[in-house]
Amino acid sequence: MSHDTISDLTHKFLIALPGMGDHRFKQSVIFICHHDQDGTMGLIINKPKGDLTLSDMLPQIGIEGDIQSTDNHVLMGGPVDIDRGFVLHSDDTKLSDKGTAMPHGLYLSSNRSVLESLVSGDAPNKALLLIGYAGWNGGQLEREIQDNTWITAKSDPDIIFSQNHKGKWARAVRSLGISPEQLSAVGGQA
């Protein structure tokens, strides 16, 4: 399997293969937010932090009110910087500072104002709160892809915002035209 070039990975899905040795990433689907020669930053979009939802989490950080968007589970975005939260959301908020533009009309923000918007009339229709992120040093992710730890796929907002977190991995694999049952934990290189 050939691996993607550096410019090809930004905004793609990174899908853990069955042979993934790190339990934190087993059957993970990661939305790659940034990738260049210096490193990679992504968010795991299918690992809930237990039963914690937005309506549970926001009062813990001093934001009161009823959730105006979908009351999704809070997700473990990755094992790095686990005291930091990120909101991946749709473009339909009235906020002037929506964060960093992503594909599919999405935005990524770590601004408190985006969290506060979730309980106001400015709330985006779709929003995920992710705690922490996944990160790799320059060249590290490329090596892991070459070692058959990951495959990549085009990202899809329907998968990103699906509330069936357990089903996201299989959906992402199927988006490549591959049945999840066809994947092997043992890979080879041509």
C-alpha cells in the first residue's frame, strides 16, 4: 500500500487498522486537522468519554443553560493536552469568531465563546466537544502508515457528526470500498 504525501493528509480520516498496538487508538477514526513536515494534529471522533454529554460537561465549566444543538457525547480527542477542549462544529452559528475553517463547511475552535454559544440562539446545529488531541512529530505518522498501522480516507461530515460512535470505524472503512471483515491484523509491504 502506498502512503499519502504530506499535503494529502490534512482534512482526511486516519483509520486504525486491526493490528493497532496502542489501545488508545484501537478502532479509532481521526480527523486530521493539520499535517505538514513538522508534524500532525488530529482529533479522534469516535471515542466517547464514558457517558459524559455536552449537557453534563458545560455546567462543570460554568456554562449554564439548555443545549441548543445536538446533545452529543463528549469525546476523547486524543491523549495529548487532555486539559484542553476543542469544538468541531457546523458553519451555521452567528458568532463572528467561529475558529479555524475546515472542509465541509466546518470550523474548529477552542474559544470559550463557541462553547457558550451551545446554550444560546447562536448555537451551531452540529457540534462535537473533544478533550485532548492526537499528535505526531514530523515523519512519525508517515512511518506508521508505511508500517500498516493506519489507512487514510476522505473525511465525511455525516460520519464525523454521527451519534453512533461505535459504528464510525466500520463506516469509515466501508467508505474505501472495503468490508471491515476483510482487514487483517497482519500486514505486509510490497
